[in-house]
Amino acid sequence: MVTNRLLLIHGAWQGSWAWDYLTPELEKRGWLVHLVDLPGTMLNGQIPSLELYVGICEAALAAFSEKVIIIGHSGGAVVASQVAERLPERVAALVFLAGIMVPSGRSFSEVASELQSRTAEIMDGIEPYLEWSDDELVSRVPKAAAATIFLHDCESNRVREAGTKLQAQHEAGRALRPLLTDARFGKIRRLYVEAENDRSIPLMLQRYMQELVPGALRRTLPTGHAPQIADPVAVANLLDTELNSLT
């Protein structure tokens, strides 16, 4: 079923603002863009969780009668995967934009540690730079670390804007383990857009995840971890080309 409706899911420490540069580019190309905001910390007394995040996305999907293409950036891709598992009849395709694509029951940190033990390559990404609450349950990304790890290839004004908007993130909303099946998630067509110069999720790790969860179409952009901020035109062009054929 062909659809031009997109649901964009941001990653950890972010908000829907992470799509501010990409959204108008997609709309110029005829796509209908819808955004969600996933809470980094408590929401109405609830601690962030995969279930909470999926519920927010499910509520967004309920507003549409047609299928939707879901795009998940970074950790938002785990949420996208679980939404597809929950509601495969509502999802036309999945896009992992420098996304975390892990097997059922496994976390990103486990997969990264596994690859690091096999290759001796450092896969720490942003971890060494995080600032933690006293109880070590909530983290923040310092502006300097965001500029170095997430946004090193972005225009300086965009780096400043993003650095001021990054929010606190509860670990329960970051250490996510999807529960996926071949019969549901496995039947959804997928596109993995690699970020070739990613310092948060190195290209080697992106490709390892693709080996662990095979079946996605692969495309590569010469950007860092936030392609939608660094080069929204290139991202929009790639999506416009690939998604029309993917669905």
C-alpha cells in the first residue's frame, strides 16, 4: 500500500525539535510529516519505558486510517521496531536513520559490548561524557560532548541550538529491549540509512546490527550521528527516492 504519511521518532535526550530541519524538506517533496515527543524523565508519574513510548506512538497512529512509514533516529529506532511489532497492520515500512536495530530481547549496550570484545575497537560513543544524577538513573549530555560526538559535522548555529535543547534522560527510557517476532516485525520492509562518520554509533557497529537483524535495504550518507540536522536535503532526497519504491 503506497502512503505518503510519515511518523518521525527522535532518539534519547532529544525531542521532536530534532526534526526541525528535515520536516520542511520532506513536506516540499509531498510527504505528510507527524512528530512525537517522548519524555526523557517522568510523565504523569510514569517512568519512561519502551511500553510508554510505544503507547505514545500508538496514539499518534490512531489518528490516521492509512498505513504510516515510521522513521526512527538513534534510540528512537528501537521504539519504531516495537511499534511495528505491536501494530504491523498500521506500518507500511520502517526507516532506521543511524538507528539502533537490535535483535529481540537484547539491548544496544549488550550488542556494542559484544562487538567491542570481538574487535577491540572502542564503541563507547557518548557514554564517557555523560553527566549523571546522584542516583545514577538520569543522565545529561554536556554541550561540548554533544558538539563533538553527535553534531561534529553540523553548522555551528545548529550545534548551539541543539546543545541548549537536549533534555535529561532516564536510563529506563534508554536501555530498551525490544521483543520482536518474524511473523510481525519481520514482515515489515525496512531501510537502514547509515551515517558513515558517526561518532556515537560507529559505522562498524551499525553494520554489525544489520548482520544481527538482516533484511533491511542499506543506504549510506557521509554524515555524523544526526544526518537530519547535518544535511537535511540529502536525507530528504534519499528518503524521497527510496521510500516510494520501498512501499
